[in-house]
Amino acid sequence: MATKLIFLGRLEDLAGRAEDEMSPKAPLDWKGILEWLGDWYSSDLVDAVDGHRVKIAVNGALVADKSGIVVGDGDEIAFLPPVSGG
């Protein structure tokens, strides 16, 4: 199994794809997630997802504090950029 990553909006553009998977050997905290992203993606994407305007959902639930995130096999993490509408 793996951890599913979902990139929405402009984050999909930065990632070059809407979805990806990571298969860490152990559960990852927020710092570990950012390090993994940095190994595979541009610093622009890493900086964007680490920014205060991007929200994170783990298994469909919004997370209030990114520093408390821990994900492992079978989890899904979605990166939700700010949206504008009209």
C-alpha cells in the first residue's frame, strides 16, 4: 500500500499531475512529507504546500495544524490551494 497525494488547482500545475503516491518505510510527519516532496518536486511546490494559505485534508478531514499531521500506508493527503470565485 501507499499514501495517496492529491494536488488541486494551481498545485496540480506545479506538480505536473493531479495525483501521486508515496511509499515511505514508516509513517511521515509534516516535516517528512515536505522532505519527500522536495526529493521529487520543485521547491516552488514545496514552498506552496508549506505556505499558510494552502489547507491540508487527511482522509477527507481538514487539518487545522499541519505540524500535527502523520500519514502512512492507506492514507490520503490532499493539498488544497486558496480559491477565488466570482
